[in-house]
Amino acid sequence: MSNLEKPMYDRRGFMKTAAKTAVVGGVALTGFPTIVPASVFGKNAPSNKINIGQIGCGRIARTHDLAETFKYDVAHIMAIADVDSVRLKSGKQMIESWYTKKTGKADYVDVKTYDDYHALLENKDIDAVMISTPDHWHAQPAIEAAMAGKHIYLQKPTSLTIEEGRQMSDAVRKSGVTFQLGSQQRSVRPWPQFKKACELVRNGRIGKLHTVRVGLPSDPAGGNTSAMPIPANLNYDMWLGSTPYIYYTLDRVHSQTDFDSRGGWLRCEQFGAGMITGWGVHHIDIAHWGMDTELTGPLEVVATAEFPKNGLWNVHGDYEVHAKYAKGVDMFMSSKNPNGVRFEGTDGWIFVSRGDVAVTASDPGATGGKLKALTASDPKILTSVIGPNEIHLYESREQHGNWLDCIQNKKQTISPAEVAHRSCSACLVAHAAMKFNGQKLYWDPKKEIFKDNVEANKLLSRPQRYPYGTNYIKKKA
């Protein structure tokens, strides 16, 4: 097994791993000593394992979050919550079967099930949660988990709106819990090329950076609009959450038989912004990493986009976005660009992509055919060695393992809440610009508002359907 395939964070390795210094947004973050206080873990955690509750058990949970976390001995997945009782039962069976296969004990774990994640958060034996829900159910459970003192692994994007994202980041900072976003392109498994590309850019190997070109997929129109009976196994009202009530139809939610397929909600604006956040958070995060703009955002943005005129699915189709950042850097995002990130400087360029490695079998295919993982205008750029006195970016072997390590050793993760929020907010700013179809918008990344544009600022939040939503979270007495 290669170093990239072998989990770095096994139980013995946790205690031996020295704290490292990372560069995030130009600020050095130094890890704490590797001392594990008893308060980090639940009172009944076996052998100081981290007791984890899984919130949501659909495609990304089953094929990615659970699959990766299972590999680490320190993780003890003990509970699961889902509003679909069929998925809940299947998730319980999946987790228990995995532990049985690993330990040889049929009764090694009795996974607790919850049809409401709030009850899971009230379980004091649970130390941490993984949130693998639809996009409109990201910010609220993350905030509530932070309030409950649970460490958080949150699937991207961080939020449905910029307002929710700000609330989430502030709640995590206030609570002091360990937060990780599922922006796994930062970790060297399975994609070491992204960190390498960003280090080369940050250390001037292509000269002064002036342009970044981002290529992302787009979604098709379509979807069956026919109203259908709500399945008895689905709490549809809670599934809708803070979004306006609308009749049930299968293509709006998720398959009732195939747990590993992409849900139709990904293509409905009521529940997300489409690929601009769905994949955009991944690539914009890498762009920000290479640009050293992880804690800020664009200053100007103009965009055009095609939106479906009929059918159920109404997120954007093909689009073009031009965003201006400080220091004269232009970012161009387009569904017509090759899927990846291209950094262009005065002395050359670097292009980085996932190559032919996908996270799940149902990931969208790359545009432009099969792409190389890492290329440059001059091959010598890629063989350049980063010297000891140059910028060395945070190294994480694998996203879930990094989260677990940081919980135990009280370190900053590679994708902390504020960095995660900024990646998402840049995408949501681009999405807002799509709605203005060619009109330039001016963004204030400090105040997080559009300058002198009342209509654009209306897109920073959405009305929330009581009792769901971040504005209706019950504060602790």
C-alpha cells in the first residue's frame, strides 16, 4: 500500500504525529501539543475513540464520507440520522456490517438511529458529526452541532445563502469546535497535484499571477413535474426544511431505490445554486489557495447564464463569469473551460484538475475530454523544488483523517469554517451576478454586501419557512 493510500491517522500515529505549521491566508497556524484531554471524547468512547454521528445517509455519505472515515481506527461511528426511514435502516445495516466484517464480532456496535438529527445532537456520548445532507440542510445543523459542542465535518457547499454561511462560520468560531469542510481537493489523497500547483504559484514559479481560469460542469434541464404521493417512509416537510413548501415529485428529491445516485434536488434552485456551488466550491477553493485570497473574495463580478425555460430542474446551465480580485487578478469561470483550474502568470501557466479520479461513480464527467492532472507551459516548472525558506502550504494526507487528527490534537484543519465560507460565498456572488445578466456588481468582501445595489443584496438571504432555518435556531438558556 502506498503512502497516499494508507491512512496517516491511525491510533498510534495520532500520538506520534508532531504539530505542523500551516499557511492559511498568509497567516501561520501552529498546531497544539499532541495531548488529548479526556473532555474531547464521550464518556463511553471505547479506547478513546471519537464517537461519530452521521447526519444524512444518501450518496455522498455512503460512497464517500462513511467509506473514508471507516478506514481510521480512532473513528467509532455509533449513530445515524435521516428523514427517510428506508435510508436510515439501510445506513444502520451498512455501518454495522462494516464493523462486523472488520472485527469479526456480529454485535460490535448497535448503531443508534434518529429520524430527527436534533435528538442525535442531544446524545452526550457523541463527540462529532458528519453532515452529508442536501445543500439547503448544511448551515442549520452545522450551527446547532457547534452549539452542542460537537466537532463537525460538513459537506460542501457550506450554505444556501451568504447570510447563512456567515452565521455558520461565526457559530463555529464562537464554539471552538473542530470544523472541516469536505473540500478534499486540498488533501494529497487522492489528488496531490492541487497542493503542488498552489505551492508553485504561491512561490512565483509562473511569475506574477494575473489570471485564473476555472472550468466547471453544468446541469441539464428536464425533470418530471408531475405531482406524486409522498412516500410513507419520508418526512417530506422536514426534508424541505427552511425552503417554501412545494408538492412532492420524485425528481425533486431522491431515488427511493438507488441510494448511490445523484438526487434531483441538486438541479432545483430551491435547494441550491447548481454547479456553481456544487463543484464551484471545490475549484474556487483551490483558486483561492493559489491566489492567497482564502479569507476574502472578489471586488467586482459580471456574469451571463442560461436558465431552463421549462421542466422541473431550473438551476443554471452554461455560463460565463468574470470576477476581479485585489492585486489585479482576474478570474474567469465558465462551463466551457476545461474542468479544473488554470493559473496564468507573467512567466507561464499551470493547469490542475482531478484527472481521471472521481469521488463517486455518479460524479459528472469532465468537460473537454480526458484531462491531465497537472500540466504547465514549461515542464521544468513542475519539477521545481520548493526550498526550505519558501512557502509550504498545509499538508493533509486525507480530508477525513485530517479532521480526526485535529480533533484529537486540537489543531486547525486544512479547511476551517471561515476559509470554507469564503469559498462558498465567492460562488454565491457569481450566482447572484448570473441573475443580473451582464450587469457589473461591486462586492465588499469585508462587509459582505454588494455596494449600492439593493436588489443584489436581496440575494444574500432567503425567506425561511418556520420552524426551520438558521434564523429560528433555539438558543441555549
